[in-house]
Amino acid sequence: MIYKVLIVEDDPMVASINKIFLEKYSNLEVIDIVKSEAAVLEVLEKTKIDLILCDVYLGESNGIEILKKIRNKNILTDIIFITALNESNKIKEAIAFGAIDFLIKPYSQNRLDSAIIKFFKKNEILIKSVMIQEEYDEYFAFDSNQLEFPKGINKKTLDKIEFFLNENRKKWWNANKLSEHLNISTVTLNKYLKYLVSINKLIINTSYGEIGRPENFYKYQN
């Protein structure tokens, strides 16, 4: 499934960086970049947008006020906010109107990745017509198995690696190639890959090459 994304940002350079960040996901399509409330509403009238990446302060417009107007029109598009200010009252207000994440500038690619993965997981769960308790728990970010992870395994990092491998399940990957795509060191990746093999999420294939040096390749279980 391809998710349609709208970027709402009045700084052209920041908007361009956000677009580059998002374009690495094969299942995200940036439909447009706009910088005002009127432009947002115009796009939403013409196109079904799945996700909005929105700055809070937009000159004459305000991202949270835009969210309120979107909800008043019964549009349930997901929204991730970006702001230079850490104002807890604004964050609380945005969450109350359904924002799924809130990024404080300057944020890293990894932090944006976490927000996007949260968006993907939310939509994977809610597409089901019937949900069980564990799926409700996952949706509301309650993880009853968190304490069962081995020492050194972080859930957000694990989700990032597993999501990428799942999305690219037709390919075999070694730690070096994964490191290039995920911006995670090969030492760290090997630890997570070994864990995913141990819980039967990945298939492992060892190749000895021409000089006999073993190299492990991994593929997501079908």
C-alpha cells in the first residue's frame, strides 16, 4: 500500500529536507508541500491524504488550528507535528485532537523514522475489522513483553530493523548493506539480527565466498 503524505512547512529548506527524509520509504508518496491553512484544506478537498507532516508555526497559520479545522470536517488524516518550541500545553492540545507524534527541532533522521514507524504500525493494526486485546495494547503503546527482551535490545531499534526487513522481504541482506540503509552500526545490527533469528522472524543463510570467509545473509520469514 502507498500512503499519501502532505508536508506543511513555510521554510523551503526544511520542507526539502523533510521530503528527502520521507522519500527513502518506498510506500510513502509526498503529494505536495504547502505552507498555509488554506492550501492544506484545498489539498484535502481534492485528495485523500493519509499523513500530514506539519510545522506548528507557519507565519499567519498555526498547525494545531489547522488540525482542529480538519477534525471539524471529520477528516481523520494522521498528523505528525514539528516545532522549534517544547511547549507541553501545545503538545497536550495536539494529542487531544489526534496527533500521533510531536518532533522538537532539531530532530534526527532516526527520530523521524520512529514517528513514521509508529504511523505504519497504527495503520497496520487499525486496518483489521476485529482486534484482540494484544492488538489494542500495541496500538496504545503498552508492551507487556518489553521486560522479556534480552539485555541491550531496544524496542524502537528492533521495530525499525524488523519493519525494513519486512518491507524488503524478497531480498537477502547482510549487516553491511543494512547498515547503509538504516544508519545503524554493523556491530549493533548483528546483535539484533541474531535476536530476530532466535525468535524465528528471520531466515539466516551463511555464504563462504571465494576465500572461505563466512558471511551471514538474512531474509524475513514469509
